[in-house]
Amino acid sequence: MLVSTKWLADYIDTKGIAPADLAEMITRSGIEVDAVIDRSHGMTNVVVGHVLERVKHPEADKLAICQVDVGEEVTQIICGAPNVAAGQKVIVARPGAVLPGGIKIKKAKLRGEESNGMICSLQELAIEGKLVPKAYAEGIYVLPEDSQPGADALELLGLNDIVLELGLTPNRSDAMSMLGVAYEVGAIISEEMKYPEVNYVSSSEVAENVLKLRVEDMDANPMYVAKVVKNVVIGESPLWLQQRLMAAGVRPHNNVVDVTNYVLMEYGQPLHAFDYDRLQTGEIVVRTAHAGEKITTLDDQERELQPHHLVITNGQEAVAIAGVMGGANSEVHEGTTTVVIESAYFNSASVRQTSKDHNLRSDASSRFEKGVDPNRVEAAAERAAQLIAELAGGEVLHGSVKVDELDKSQKEVVVSPDFINNRLGMKIPLEEMTSILTRLKFDYEAANGLLYINAPTRRQDIQIEEDIVEEIARIYGYDEIPMTLPVGETTQGGLTPYQAQRRIVRNYLESAGLHQAITYSLTSKELAQSFALESAPVTELLMPMSEERSTLRQSLIPHLLEAATYNVARKADSVTLFETGSVFLGETAEGLPHEEEHVAAVMTGKWLDHSWQGERKTVDFFVLKGIVEGLVAKLGLDQFVTFEQAQVDGLHPGRTAVIKLAGKFVGFVGQLHPTEQKKRDLKETYVMELNLAKLVTFSLEPLVYTPVPRFPSITRDIALVVERGQAAGALQQIIRSAGGKLLKDVRIFDLYEGDKMEPGQKSVAFSLTYEDPERTLTDEEVVKAHSKVLKALEEQGNAQLRG
Amino acid sequence: MEAQLQQLKQEAIDQVQNASTVKELQDVRVAYLGKKGPITDLLKGMGKLPAEERPKMGALVNVVREEVTAVLDERLVLLEEVAIQQQLANESIDVTLPGRPVKTGNHHPLTRVIEEIEDLFINMGYQIAEGPEVEKDYYNFEALNLPKGHPARDMQDSFYISEDILLRTHTSPVQARTMEAKGGEPIKIICPGKVYRRDSDDATHSHQFTQIEGLVIGENIRMSDLKGTLSIFAKKMFGDDREIRLRPSFFPFTEPSVEMDISCFKCGGSGCNVCKKTGWIEILGAGMVHPNVLEMAGYDSKKLSGFAFGMGPERIAMLKYGVEDIRHFYTNDVRFVSQFHRTEV
């Protein structure tokens, strides 16, 4: 909503409060002023000129040499506008003038001819092209004939004005009108506001005799008022009206249409004017549309209607979409002599739906869909009749043609002053509250310790006690509310164990060298299921904005890989990223997808670079596996987790392990398949994904201390010759289970696959630690345990001691 | 014999003085004082002396022995010192060479902001509540006083999965779910999480972003409690000298509704480019929980009241760290993320 402060002064005296200060007061008490716009844009030296003579420039077809009376002198100005003509009163920027954008006007010579200034279009005075009346859209603007040469043109055009741009929230539709804003300002600055005076002489002819009205759907249209004005002369509106409309962001058309728009802005009540003769039938019938019925609206669009759309008809065909836009077939035009002014109350939900269906939002629909003031419907029609009579010379027929079942009663809200104060944590005296209600123009009665309030119908947002709390507080001032903290039981704050563990996981991965990433949950249908830990139906959007963001992800890896590609393309020599986030699988009983939190990582490029000491390493499988092992150890799950060679779609078939927790699959770690790497312009890249929820909710025995060993341990190293395909992890497992109670630890310390081995064989060396917590081990005990291990290795692992 | 002894002593002392390394000195010690050395030999030979001379000779030998030892020990200290100096000189390194790097990563800036806010409220007795990112229309809208067809639904264009299921447009459904689950009991929670809106991604819009909301419900919770709580938040998050102001606003789930501004942390309120010359920066929306929201979740709005607030970690991170484009948070450029490495307490 654009509020011209000059226009606003018609209804309220703001007592010289500077517009910027007024804006701040309005913002602080309820309606955000988004911008304070100075329409003069610092312009100077712009005056009225009288074009006395216009001759074609001898050297240029498109230029004209004009002799212009600018009050103090007659001066020559070269003008390029096609519509400049002798006799016109025009806008002249004199030499020394500054126009918007800092353009300075100087005396100049144009193709040999002197030019002392510029004849201006409205666009050159910073009026948006779409607001300039069509007749002047392509040229200079022509001022009224009675304008005085040399007079201040900015004053005449109303450009010495400050406009407040209000950012209205949906509840404050009352401020979508100048009168509404005047009420609001009046309450804020404690000043009375005044309504426009409406009086005119109506003709003896009775409106009801020339127009019949029938409303078929009283729910969608509980009130319809029509006024008939005869003998109008369609023409340009007076300048004051045009400039107010432009200040409000509305393009002037002709006097009748401009009046309807003016009253819309003034009262907040949308109006529509029909050409009575083009209606043809002398009848208005409001009904729902027939299926397939069509109408061409004022914007020259043909629109197909549906049975839930309300239309205005002439009894036969649709002439307007109710509350949204008029039809071209009944539009007021140059030759119109009799107009029908429509002022109606259309149900907000109905208009909202219709406007949405046609993707057509107008100044009218945006007001109807939030609810207009029932008590202004008829008043606005009268105001329009008065102005049309005044400005288009018409005769207003006697009375209105009207259907009215609209409830115009005020909403009663009963609230106790204590409730208001308790809710605010304040002690506002009753007198202060009633004074605020008076300023707001709310009717009230204070009795029995209660306030009986009748909220005016323009304030449809006032429904419950809490609404009154807000009204009192915002006018009293939110700065006056003290600062306290909730009293009552103290509560224990904190993270749930799950949340705490998730933080531990993140912190661990960061300490281990990975940066946290956050990627999008929405992905393409194609990527949604790649790398998913389990196969489940996908969740798709009904109306995606793009194919790329159409489906919810089932794995975090695809977008992490995108991030890796992005970074590598920007010459990052190392990418180490992880993410924790939800994946979306199948459907729960509630009908929602099953959301499961996962953790995933991607690593590629340099890992360790301490080059001057010759230590360099790029990321490999064991770097990432080590990080995963560290993670499960941090969570106390190391003894429950196993890694098994496996094949996973999209990963290198020989360099991938699935990860199992207590035998159950929880994730994988591996190298991206070389073809996938190539597709993404990546070199050797490693990924892992784990079901985070399963890891952190695994039930563990409480941590209990084991005594630090008091007796020495004994270490035995063995080197084994096995087949090359034999998994070292399996050998380790054999050793563990054969070693018995005394075997404390088994570590792999060497792997050899070189020339010294027989083809197809390798050597794996283990270091075994034996220990007895109770006493010093004897040699015989160790020998006994160790030989069991060797026997098991030979029998189960086909492993020979290397000679 | 005495002369022999004196000569030996002199010899030994000369040798000691000539020794230039610890090793040489040890050799001298072994040579003269060792079990097979001449002084020990002399002592062994005393048996051949007449009994009355033995004590005198014994004492003399011991004196010589002590004298030699003392000289030797003195020399030893000196030579050891020399040796150490030598060793240190040899071991000297260029300490300006870089150390072996320990690779570490860090929180995403949004997580950094979210955890900071979580911890701040945890210390005030709040718990962290979470909920699904794909929600029912009921929890996302209806339970929050946004029935179907409500004009305020336009404020949030949504990604629907079906007619009744959508990607949540705010974290408020977590509040609705928590209230429903608590069955009329007091609540004090913070709800962080990802949310989604039908916006084209540009410098100030992202179809996915994060929110963090707070909800307190109890007996006689007042608007002054909201103001006091938000003031503590603003000071802890943006500096002790921050002031706050509330401006009326509108949210369907609160009444009264406010927006909170903080005094500009860059210019202190005098006006700069961060606060767009106003001295104030809009940080969050808040209000008193609408009675319809309480009643719908089974709370008696006559007995209990509450406040709620919500903010965008992206906006806070953008303000705090001067980030100009929201898309940086979702591009995961290592050059961006790694800038949030250092701690700030």
C-alpha cells in the first residue's frame, strides 16, 4: 500500500510531524513502513511552459523547435517528442534543473539550434512508465490548459510529496485504504480524523426503474449495491485525481474508471463501472458460472470459468468475474453515457479461490480475499456517484439498486484489564486502556471489572481477548514492557543422549580431518536412490520446481560427490567432507516417509603433505576405513563392528567393505567405481555412509574399569604364508578364537606380496600378546596357547609359518 | 715406595689433564684407579711391608688415590659439559620449518550458529526437540491456526508430496507435536532443523534453509518473559551491550505477535550499511502462543499461556560473519567452510 502523505492530509492533521518520523511511529506501533519515498527526488527548476510555436528542425526529422513561454521569458527549446504541439501547457526543466538520477539540464545546441531546457515526459520525472496515462506514454505530458506559465510544475503534479510504502501483514487489511491508514495514524498520534463529505443532488428518475438486480448465491455475495449515473461525458480526469492515483500506484484511464479506483484506494472498497448500454438487458444477475463458460476480461485474456466461480451477468452472459476483474464486453469507453457502479461484498474465500484459479490478482481481489468492511459497501458507492457527477457531469439516478443480507454488526469482545496486564506482565491503569480504545475508535463499556468492547467492522482482525491485548500493548508501546524471566519450576535443560552422541560423531569426524557439509535433501529422481543403504520406494514432490529437485534423497553420497566435484574443479587439492542428515525411505503407517539419520563422508586428493620430510600420502581406502574404525571405537562399538569384502553399486568391486554391527548391515566404505569417478571428473575418491541412528542407539553395557595389568605380558610374532586371496581379517579372527583367555591382543604388523613369495601367495605377520591378569605367565602356558593358535591357523586358514 | 707413589700420582694427574674426551678420561680412571691399576697394585703389595709401616703407607696411598680421584672428577664435569655442548650443537634444527600437519575439519557455519543457540538455551533450562522434515499439513498448518484457505498460507509457498503431506515450511510443527505429546504439561523447548519453501535459489532465497524456534508454556507466562528471554539471547549472541526492541507484527500462531530488532552490533546504533542506516537489525519473529494453538493441542488456554519465537540461522550467520549470499551455505566450497575453523567463545 502506497500512502501519499499529501493525500492523507485530507483525512488527518499530522501536525507537521516529519514523514520519516511518522513512518517510524507507524512501524513501531503496528504496520511496517517498508520505504519512505520522496517523489520530488530532489528535482528543482521544473516549471509550466506554454508552447507558443512549434516548427520542424531543419536538420532533424524527429526534432521540433519550440518557442516556449516559461513565465519570465519566452525561450527556445528543442523537443524530440512526437506529440508536442503549439498551444500545449507542458512541463519544462529549465537550465540548471536537476532531474532524477542527477541529470543536470544545461543550455545546449542541438544540430545547430539553441535549446534552453527540456520539455519533459512524466517518466523523466521518475514516474513509472506503467503508471503514465496511455495518451502520454510515448511522449511528453500535457498539463491542463489553465496552468500558469512559470508556475512550479512539481507542485502542480503533486510531486512535492512523500509516499509511505506500507508492508501490510494479512491481518491488517483495514489499512489497505487511505481512510484505514488515517484511523491508524489518528490512534497513534491521538488525533481525530475526518471522513470525506458526500452530498450530491440526484435526479428524479429512480434507479430501480432502469436496472433490475438478482443475486442467486447469497453466500458468495450477501450484498450488492448498484448506482446508475446518466449523461456522463467520458474524458480525462482532473490533474489532482490523476496524480493521486499515480502516487498510489494506479494508472489513470478516464474520469469514470479513475473514480472507481480512487474510491477503492480511499475506502478500501473495490468498485466496478459497467457501461449500461453495453449491458443491453438493463439487468444484473449474480450467479455461479456454467461449466465451460468463457469471458474475456479487461486485460484482453479469454478465461474459462468453472462452476465455483462467481460471475456478474446481464442475465445472459458473464460481464465480470465477481471481485476479480471486469469483462471487456461491458467496459466503459469513450462513448459511454450511462454507467452502472457496482459496490458489493463478495465472500473472501470465493474470491481467493477464483483469483488463484485464474492466476489473476488485482487491487480488488486482494482486498476482497481478506475481507472488506461491510459498513463501507454502500458508502463507497455513494462516494463514487458523487465524484462521477462532479467530474463526468452525470446525473445520479435516485436511490440504489440493492440486495443486502450482509451482517454488519460489530464483534463484541469481553476482556478483563487484569487479563491484559497478566498477559503482558505490566500494570497499565484502566484509564490508560480506555483512552487507547477511544483513540482506536473502538466502542467499549467498562463494567463489573470488565471491558465490553465492540470492535469496528473495519477491523475484522479483532476477534478474541488476545487481539485486545495486542491493540492495547502496541499503542501503549512495546518499549514499556518490562523484561522478566518465566517464574515457576526450574527445568533441567539438555540434549537427549541421541543428540549428544550426534554431536560427538560430528566432533570426532572434524578432529579426524573432515569438514562438515550441508547439502540439499531434494535431488533428481535419478540420483535419489543411488548409493542407498537399502532399497525403498522414493518420495516425490507433487509439483517440483525443477527435475533436479524433485525427489527426496535416500543417500547423502550423491550430493557430497557433487560438492567434491565442485571443489576439485576449483583446484582444491584435497576434499574431505562429511554430512549428517536425514534420508527418506518408503512410508510409515502415518503416511510419512520413514526418516532415518545417516552420516556419510567423501574423501579425495591429498591426505598428508609434509613434503620437506618426505612424508606425503593421498587418500586411500585405509585412510577412510581408519576414520570409520576410530568412529566406531569412539562410540564403544569396535568389538561389535566387522568389515566384509563386498560389492556395492557404484563402488569399486575390489575396494569396498560393508560394515556390520553385531552382524547386521549398517553401512559401507569403499572407493568410488572408476567409471563413476570419470563421470564426475574425480580422481581416486572414497566414500562411506553409515546409519547413524543405528550406531548411536546401539545398547551398550555401562563403562566399567578393568584393572591395569600388574603382571608382565609376553609377545610372540609370527609370519604366515597364505594364499593371496586369504583375508587377513579372517586369519585374525581365527587367532582370536583359538588364543583363549590368555590372548590379549592380535595385531597385523606386516604384509608382504613381493618376489620372494611363491606366485599366488603372500606373507602376513601378526604380533600376539599373551597376558594373565592374576599372575606372571609361565613359558609353558604361553607355548601351550600359542601352539593351539598355530594349529588352528594351519587347519582353518591353510596358513604355514614362514621359514 | 713413597717416591714411586708420588711419581704415579703426578703421572696420573698429567694424564687426567691431557684427556680431552669423557672416554679418554674413563680410560685414565681405569688405568690408574682400576682393579688392575698401579695404585691398586701398590695396595696389594703392602703385604710385603713391615707391619708398622703398613698403616702409614695405607694412609698415604689413600690420600694419593683421593687426590687423583678429585682431579679426575673435576675434569670429568668439565669434559661432560663440553660433550653436551657438542651434542647440542650437532642436534640443532631449524625450528622455523613447518611441523607435521594434523588435519582437522570443522563445523559448518550453520551448525556453529545452531549449536551456539542450543547451548545458550540449554543453560536456561530448555530441551532440544526435533521432528520429521516431511510433515502432515495438520501439524505444519492447521494445528498452528492456519486452516486450509487461510490467507496467511500465501506467506509460505510449500512443496507438497500429496494433498495432506508436505515438506515442512518451518520447524513449528515440532512445537505442535511436542504440545500434543506433552498432554497439557509445561514445555520449554528449542526446535532446530531444516525447512523447505518453494523459492528459486538466489542470493537471499534458498528452497532449503534452517530454522530454530523456541516454545515455553506454563502458568502465567507473560510477554515480559518473552522480552526478558530474548534480551538475554541477544546479548549472549551479539554482545553484552546489545539492546532489543519489539515491533508489532503478525503470525497466525501467536497473538500478540512481534518482530525483534537488536541494536546494530557493527555501528552500535548510529547507522551503517549492516543496519541500512537504521541502527537496528531485524533478527526474529515471536509472540504469545495463540489460544487456538493451545486449545488444539489439548491445553487449557485459560490456565496456561506461552510464548514462542523463531529465527533463521542463515540470517544470523550472514549478519555475524558478513556473508553476502545464502547459497554459500549449500555449495560446500572448502574455501568457505574452512573459514569457520577457529573457535570463538
